[in-house]
Amino acid sequence: MAPMLAPSLAALPLEQRYARLPAPLWTRERVTPLDAPWLVGWSDDAARALGLDPAAKDDPATLEAFNGQRALAVEPVAMAYAGHQFGVWVPRLGDGRAVLLGEARTPGGETWDVQVKGSGRTAFSRVFDGRSVLRSAVRELLASEALDALGIPTTRALCVVGSRTPVRREEEETGALLVRLAPTHVRLGTFEWVARSHPEHLAALADHVIAEDLAGVVDPTAADRHRRLLDEVVHRTARLVAAWQAHGFVHGVLNTDNLSIVGVTLDYGPFAFVEAFDPGLVVNHSDPGGRYAFDRQPEVCLWNLGRLAVALAPLVPREAAEEALAAYGPEFGRAYRELMRKKLGLAGWRGDEDDDLLLALLQTMSEGQADLALTLRALGRVDPADASSDAPVRAAFRDPRPWAGVAARYAARLRQDGLDPAARRAAMDAVNPRYVLRTHLAQRAIERAQAGDGDEVARLLRVLRRPFDEQPGEEAYALPPPADAPPVALSCSS
Ligand code: AMP
Ligand code: MG
């Protein structure tokens, strides 16, 4: 039987558990309404995950509540936090443009933070306007729902509300709200801020996360529960980053305030999926040093976890913290190889031999400017008994010559396993997406939305929610941008 969904936002059971923590950790806020709000995009799947009937989309009260024109059962709060940005400690960040409407409990017993990003000024806004622009809200909606469909842990996005409120960035844009769902919005940087500014509340924050967000995972009565918390964050982050690396997701701004304490992808700014394979891809134009390049994500996330360990020092002895951090590398390697085993369609991972094969393949893809998603998808078409079966792989390369060097090796490796080609292809198609969120696709949907039309956001979202399926009629969404298309510059500005 389908679970009972709340028929309206007002009927959704909401609590404000974060406000049970001591007051310096949060402030009471409200959403400052945007002018002429309209619903730009909406995820039915996110609504169901939240326990909300997707038909609530058509209820004017839904939009009014998100736009601060209608109160809900609990009062919104903004969360205090800080973080290391590009390796430098920034002592005062906090939800400068987001408020937590409350935590919803689903019929299945899960809880989701419901947050409005782009809420208008809060106590943490510093000199900024507290707004988000339509461009960045649409990108976050599409990306969070796309990563979720790929099986990558992430916050979710319920909807984007557009407006006529002008917002000044590099040029004038319009303000928008993103309604974001997360198991919790506590970040590594939340712990850093509390450890430095209010160390007397550090244990309370840790115990809150353990009780509310890691129930059934970390025993809240155990004497070493804070060590277990660190273990859990280390393991989850390692697995998360492994999924990013396997699918070619570049986050772009891996500051400690953008890393979730429960290991989900958090805060989509200048992110991108790797298209023509480039291990050192830097997507953020505000990152000239490449600190957050694609291939540096694993090490930089470990560095971030090190900052968490420092923050937890009063609760977790140094030796125990070092032991916890030492598990990151092995867990990352295990998770990454397991994902790549599936993506390459191998029965098992033959240690160094398969490490070398993978490295050679990635090197080949880089030399031949092979589209990552298309190449992996095409590898499922390779039949070692048919030499011409690799035509789709060659087609995924701009320059297919380098592929020749690894083609025979891959075919030989498949022969060792001797799997049935059709069964192997089906299994590979379930892990190698045909559709990923390409920057030019997002850009087209944004331009249409900026002109007042959300249809392209809806259509792209529908395609991205079924990334592994062949979708007749939607083939164009699987293609890289034309070679002569102007590049889209991605900055931190949002
Ligand atoms: P972000 O780059 O969105 O992760 O933001 C970093 C920090 O700056 C967070 O604490 C945000 O809440 C804050 N922030 C970013 N943009 C704005 C804005 N337009 N108004 C107020 N605060 C902002
Ligand atoms: Mg952030």
C-alpha cells in the first residue's frame, strides 16, 4: 500500500528540533517575500520523499508558505556555522540566505529538514542581500534531483520559486527561492564554529546529531559515541567522494561549510559533470589554483575531515581521531573500485591488474577527449567476440585513436570473466547513465525560465530522474554540447 501523503504543506508534521539546541547556535528568522512569485520547477519525487502529496504543487498556500506570506506550525530559524574557505578559516558565515522552516517527519519515520535558500537577509548575511538568483536555484534543483537519481547521496530539491525582485550579481538578475530538503543541514563547519566560539556546547551539538540524524547508526548511550560519530562521517564522506569520482561530478567549492555531517552532497554552486574527460578539471572560475579540481576532491575532503577532527578534539582523543581518519583512504579505495568494477562490467576486481586497466582507460579518455558518460555507457556494448562492437566507444571519443591502445586489453579482460554479453550490458546500463546534467542543458532551461517559462526545467528534470533508461524522443539530452558552442563560465556568484 502506498504510504499516506500529507495533502498539503500545512498538514505535513513539522517540528523545529534544531531550536532545542542552545540559542547561539541559531537565530529566529522569517522569509522576506519575493515580488510576483511563480513556481519555476517542482520535483514530484522529492515531494513524495518528504511525505507530501505532489498535488500540493497546485495549492496556492504552498507557494505562499515558502515565500514567507503564510506561517507554518513552527517558526523558521537560521543556523550559525563557519568554515575553512579555500583553506582559510572564516569565522562568521552561517545561513546568510537560508532559513530552516522545520523538520518534517515522513510516514516512514524519516525526517527531512525543509529549508528555504534565498530567504532574504538573516542575522548571518554580513554585507550580502540574502538572496539567491534564479540561475543558481534552477541549477541546484536539477543537480540535486539528478544526483539522487544516480544513487549519489545528496540533499534534495522540492521546488524553485521565481520572482520579479531584482538581485544584483555580475549583472542584474531576479531573485528566486530554492526549497531544499536534507537529512540535516549541519556541516563540518558547524562543529568548527561551535568548537571555537562556544566550546561549552560542542557535546550538545554532537549528541544532537547522533540522536536526531544518526539514530540506529551510533549508539547515543555509548561512552565512545563521539569517536563513532567521527568514524561514521569519515566513512560516509569517503563513499560520497568515491561516487563523485566514479560519476565524474565536480563539486567546485569544497569548503568545510559545504560538507555535510551526514555525508550527502551539499550546496551546488559552480558544479559540473566531467564531459570530455579531464582529470584536472576545475569548474569554478574563482579557483585559479585548482584547489577543488576534479582529481583533488578525495584529498581535499580528507583535509576537511581533519578540520572536523580538530574541532572534536575535546571529545575525541588525538590517537582515536587519527585512527578514524586513517580509515578514509581504504574506504574510498574500496568504494571507488567497487563502483568502477560495476561500471566496467567486471565480475571481480583483480587488484593491480584492474587498477592498471582503469588507469590506462582514463588516460586514453583524457588523450582522446572522450565524453565520460557516453564512453562508460558504450563500454556496455563491447562484445569481446565481435571486433566491431566497440564502434559506440570510438564514437564517444573526439579523437578515437588513443582508444585502440586499450581496446584489446579491455576485450581480453572481458574474456577472462566470460560473462554473458547481454546480461553484462544490462547490469552496466543500470550504473552507467545515458543522461547526466550537462552545463549547456541546464543553461538552456535557465534561459527559458528567465523568460518566464518553466517547461524546459520540467522536461529536463523528467529526463534526469530516469538517467539509466533509454528515453525515445529525448536522445538530444544525452549529447555533449556542439564543439563550437560557447563555454558557460561558472563562478561562485549565486
Ligand atoms: P555559499 O557560497 O552559498 O556556500 O555561501 C557561503 C556563505 O555566505 C554562507 O554562509 C551563505 O549563507 C553566505 N551567503 C552567500 N550568499 C549570500 C547572500 N547573497 N546573502 C547573504 N549571505 C550569503
Ligand atoms: Mg555554502
